[in-house]
Amino acid sequence: MLPLAIKYLDTYGSKFLDNPNHISTAKNKIVEELIINDPEIKPFMDFMFHQCNEFLKFQRINYKKYKYNPYITFNKITKTGYHKLHSHPNSIVSGCFYLDVPKDSSKILFLDPRDYHRYTNLETNFNEGAGDPNCLHPEIIKQVNTGDFLMWNSWLQHEVLPNLVDSPRYTMVFNIGINL
């Protein structure tokens, strides 16, 4: 997928206005259609839909009832680039496939917007059980590696921390909405 990402970014990528070191194919409907209809993307789409089914099934959601509406974008974050805190309100599942991640490059931060942690007097070690979906953690920072595939509920706030290494970080990001 990396050569495909580079091709799309070189041809259609644009810089985020507030962050020139983040180049993306996002926010371009024409490119979105090209990407999701590209025959080279189909194996990834099949994998993504299968993983989405498993993810929703784990959450006890009747995924068979819905038709998915996918959105895929490629991103390149160079030195000092980042992606500020956000969520994906028009989707149900979001995720990222890490195509090329240099050692020690940007981490991803997940921030649970629910404020449950303010209403407990229990002593909590938020580092224990990190990654266990049954544990409550208001903030998780994850160092990612080339080949990692992450998926999360689209309401979960997340950001890519600044890239402090010289080599660029390439990702394939996806959001899945549903047609009712």
C-alpha cells in the first residue's frame, strides 16, 4: 500500500492550512471516490470491512443490519507535523493502517471525552491494563509501528503528536459510516 499512498499523495495531496508538515488526500470528494474505487485498494477494503464486522460484533452491535459507507485517505506527516485533537462525527468506526512509521516517530493519543474519571474517588493506575477495552482510561498514548492496524469508535477523540524524527510517517486512515 505504501507505493499507492505515495502516488496519491504526490498527485492529490495537499497541506493542512494550519500545519504545512501534514500532507493529506482528505477533504477532496473526487479523490475519495478514486481511492475507494481503485482496484488496488479492494483487498484492503475487504479486510477493513471484515475487521469492522468483528469490532461491531464484539460490541454487540447488529452489523448485518447496515450498509457501510467507507472513506479512506492517505497521510504523510513530516518533521514537526501533527494532527490536532479530533473525532469523526459522521462515522461509527475509524482506524488507521500504518504504512511506514520510522522508529520513534509520532505517537497517537486517544482521549476519552466521557468525564467518568472526575466522578470517582478510587485510586486508579491508568497505565495498568492499557489496551484492555474493558478498562477505563481517560488518556492512552500509543507508539505505533509499521504494519500496525488500529480501529476505534469514531466518537473517541484522538490526535497525532508532533513528529520529531527526520523521516516522514505514512498512514492510510479510514472512517466507516453507515447507511440506514
